Amino acid sequence: MKIRANGIDIEIEDSANGRPASASQPVVLLIMGLGMQLVAWPPQMVQALVDAGFRVIRMDNRDIGLSQHFDNLGKPNLLWAGLKYKLGFGSKPLYTLTDMAQDAIGVLDTLKIKYAHVVGVSMGGMIAQRVAIAAPKRVLSLTSIMSSSGARGLPQAQPDVLRAMLKRPGKSPAAALDHFVALFKIIGSPAYPMPEPEVRERIALGVRRSYHPVGTLRQMLAVVADGERAEQLSAITCRTLVIHGEADPLVPLPNGEDTAKRIAGARLLTIPGMGHDLPPEPVNQIVAALIPHLQGTRP
């Protein structure tokens, strides 16, 4: 379902499915990561939240999936932006993570939701942090999964992972599918390897739905340019859960640890053997921690 939020078109999936929602039913807003669409949320996780009594809203971030694309802004030069970052200079993004957080807040506005639990994965965790900073009265709780504070000096992706991330995925959907399957083998959970046919089908679902790699590049520039978030995390006062895989090669564990340290009272859960993906067993562990975390907060 497409809605107008923050002045742009955002595609969402709402577990209410158009039915009148009770004002007392707690809402969970799920924000996915870099280049990923709302269909990337594991169905077992979404269903567990629904079964626990939550209204679950998923969204495609701007410039990806079925939400509004920003091709008029052009293609960013990530190598130049990365060099400037290493030299300590800021990069000017085509839009910011704060803009993307305002999209998420706009979704709540359009759906007339006063407050929600906000859960984000990877870049989505950064956006969720930005939502909690920008609209503290709208966020019942924050959950940041396999994400980062963005502070300088934290460990970055391993070289082979970075090369795979920056490799051009190809113009055809078939080439893109092969590229992303190879990438997920590199960043996946070593203790919980998923069968390749299952990985391929998960990725194919997104590629068939929408394939827009240049949008991912613009999102990546927004991540690189968000250099002030770490210092602002101390302003977050809502109940916070930080979850991170101990074997994450893309966003290493110290990134999650730093996030938890910067938010007063944040609880840190680390999962041994989990990488930068959401296989079934780690998802079970995430859900087992997430639902009590959400239930522990009331408006």
C-alpha cells in the first residue's frame, strides 16, 4: 500500500490490512537496511510480533523498493566520498539519514499513530536512532539490530566484504541475483549457514519486486555522511535494546557495543556465530528478547 509521508510516496505493509485499528493496540515500525526492501523482514519475525498482539508496519525506505526513487539527484561518487571521510572531511549527501527518519515519522503521521516501538536493522538501525533523537515523544522503545553509532574509529567492514559491497552488481536482474547471493555468503552467519536455494529465493523475491541499485548508492552516501549521530545518542531516553551478531564481518561487534554504551540504560544482546543476516535460529533469539522488551514499555 502506497501512502504519502513527509511529502513523498512511501510503500508500506500494515498488519491491520485496512481494518480499523484499536487505538490501544501497540504499534511496531520496522525499518530495513541498506538497499533492502520491506519483504526482507523474516516472516517468522513479523508473525511472532503479530501473534504477540502488535500491529506491525513495514516500510520501503526512500529510493528503494516501491517507494519513491530519487534518480533526478544523480549518481553519487562513493569512492570520492569514502576518501573524504578517511581524511576527516564531511561529504554532502543527496539526502540524509535525518530525511529518512522524517519519512518514518511521516508514516506514523499519515496513519495517525501517536507513538510506536521502532525497530531497525543495519542502516535501518541508524534511521531508528535518528527517529528516537528527532521525535522522542513518538518512540515508545528503540531496538537497533546489527547497526552502529557511526562514531569515528570504530572497526569497519573486512576488506573482502568491502570489495564485495562496492562491486557492481550488474544491470540485469539475473546478474544482480548472482551478485547478492555471493555477497550474502560473505556477510552471512558462519554458525548458521542458510542453504543456497533458500538464500537465492529470499533475494529473488526482492529483485522481482524492484531492482534499483543506484538508490542503494545514494542511501550509502547518506550513511557515510551521517557523522554527528554518535554524539547525539546520549539524548535518547526511551527503553533501548541493541542486538548484534558476534561474527558480523560487515558491521563488527564493537559498533553495536559502542551504540549501547552511548544510550543511557540500553541493554546489549550479542549472539554468538551470527553475522550480518537474519537466519532462522538467530531470529528466534532476537524475537525471544524483542517481545519482552516491547511489552515492558507502555504509553
